[in-house]
Amino acid sequence: MKVLIIYYSQSGNTMRIAKSIAKGCRAAGAETDVFKLRDANYDMLDKYDMIGLGSPVWKVATPNMHHFITQMPDQHGKHCFLFNTHGTLPHLYFPVTLPNAKRAGLLPIGYKDWYGDVTMPGMPKPYYTYGHPDEQDFAEAEDFGKEMVGNSPRIAAGETDLIYPNPVLDDKVMTQALICSNMLAEPVNPQGDFIRDPKKCAYPACNLCMDNCPMGYIDLRSDPQRFGNRGFKCDDCHECSFCFMICPTGAIEMDPPGIEHALKNKGKRHEAFEEMLRRDEAEGKFRPHIAIEDVGVDTPYLLWHPKRPYFVFPKDEDE
Ligand SMILES: Cc1cc2nc3c(=O)[nH]c(=O)nc-3n(C[C@H](O)[C@H](O)[C@H](O)COP(=O)(O)O)c2cc1C
Ligand code: SF4
Ligand code: SF4
């Protein structure tokens, strides 16, 4: 059996979970390849018996993974599994992404999510989900990979009760849906605009933002150069800030400035997040590594790490 796992990961959590799932798939006897979403294409799907698709939760799937699934040519019932990592509000991901996968002709036989630490300019550091994914998460991811490889042939042979049931559409899903509706009513980035100063930019010695924008909004080779969803700035509503976080020279700044954004968030408790985590913890879904009172509400990310680059992607040992 051949398994292909395609993932998008901005801060490394989903990458590490994807690799653990792959380890489990291999342990169960499947030849398994892992590709970053930006290196994947639809033609390669034909060579595999089962596809795993994973991304962080950004309300639902990240827009690049969402697009990859919704534009996918018909897969004629090929087995797939879906996975994600997330912060405090993951509950809308599978209710949206599973039907999309089915519309692409995939048969999702299972799905699973894991908590992950959160890296955003104004969010507390340490965050509520600090320490995840942890060793237990990686072990669970391996088990999930083994289970998917074990179940796929049995499902093909008729044991369709092994297919995971649809997620329950409870009030947690509704909470996330209401937050999303609110954001869509004003589709701009609530963190502010992201602006690039060409005078401070090291291109062509640096390509970091262009290579890592999840939406493909940056083209510094073109004339005129393109930056962001507006061509000259980014105010995309998905709350991405990655180019700003990884730019080594300070060529990308926030408007209003990042430091003002961080100071505005200083001391801010996220009561809706805390309430959701309390519920998920009581239901055995969330294992905190820090007490809620130790969450870094007084040190939003940019105050906690005030030096550029604000974020460096963790080393991918396979590269
Ligand atoms: C732009 C952005 C939007 C996010 N939106 C959500 C969200 O709606 N719900 C949630 O639970 N976590 C959200 N998160 C947190 C990420 O899902 C979480 O940190 C995830 O583990 C990141 O995975 P990665 O390290 O693979 O990028 C968001 C993070 C970012 C950067
Ligand atoms: S990351 Fe910064 S320095 Fe590098 S190309 Fe982008 S704007 Fe220029
Ligand atoms: S904030 Fe930067 S990296 Fe994120 S979508 Fe906009 S241009 Fe791309």
C-alpha cells in the first residue's frame, strides 16, 4: 500500500504531526511519502492508494489547503484521512473540510486533530496551548497512521463501519461559525495592514517572504513587484502575519506598528478561548502544560520576542 501525506505548516506543529503519522503508516507496512503542500500537485495523487491531508486550523483549513481540496479533480472514491493542529477554537475544521473532501471524490476514512502552540504577533506568549504537540501527541499521531493503514483495506473489503462517523455539530461548532461570520462581515486583517519597504528589502539575496506566503501574494520577480493581496500591501482577512514574522531585515512592518498592536493586547485575557479550553479539558480533550494564570497575557509575542526575525521556522530534519 502506498500513502501520500500532504501538509501545510506555518510554525512547524503540523509538520511534526504529519511526520509522526507517516512514521505510523510505515510501521504498519505502507510505503509513505510526505510532501509540503507547495511541492504537491494533483498528478502525483494517482500513484497512491491513500492520501493524508493536514494543515493548521485558521477558522477552518488554511486557505491554501482549502483551495487544494476544493479544486482537486475527481478522485473516484480514493481513501483519505484529514488532520490538523490548532489553538483554542478548532471545532469548525472537520465539519467544513470533510464535505469538501467528499465533493472531490475522496472517501475520508478517518480524521484527527491535535493542540499546537500559537505564534501570532499579539497573542500571549506562552500561549494557552504551550507545549503542544508533545510526546503523547506524537505517539497518538503514530497510532493514527497505523490505524488508517490497517483500516483502509478492511473498509475496501466491506467493513464500512470502520469509517469515522461525521463530527457532531454542537454549540462549539456554532461558536466558531459565529466568530467566522463576524470576521467575514469585515474582510480585512484585524491585526492591521502589512506593508513592505523595498528600500529595506534584501531581495534577490533573500526570497523568504515570497517562498513562504501561504496565499502566493508575493512576487518580487515581477515588474512592478507584487506584495500582499492588494499588490502593495496585505490586509487579507485570514489573520496571517507570516512575512512580517520571518522577514530578517525589518522590510515588512505592520500598520499600525507591530509594537502598538502588541501593547494593545497586553494584559488581555481571551475569555472565550479560556471557556472553550476549560470545557475541552473537562471532556478529556485538552491536557494543559501551563495553568491559565501562567499564560503570557502580559507578554504578547512581539514583547516576548522583540528582535527580528520574530520567528524562524524549526529545522526540518529531512531536508
Ligand atoms: C493566521 C492564524 C489563524 C489561526 N486561527 C485559528 C483558529 O481559528 N482556531 C484555532 O484553534 N487556532 C488557530 N490558529 C492557531 C494554529 O492553528 C496553531 O498554532 C497551529 O498548531 C499552527 O500550526 P503550524 O505550526 O503547523 O503552522 C491560528 C494561527 C494563525 C497563525
Ligand atoms: S523577507 Fe524581507 S528581506 Fe526577504 S525578500 Fe521579503 S521583504 Fe525582502
Ligand atoms: S501577511 Fe504576508 S505572508 Fe501572510 S498572506 Fe499576507 S502577504 Fe502573504
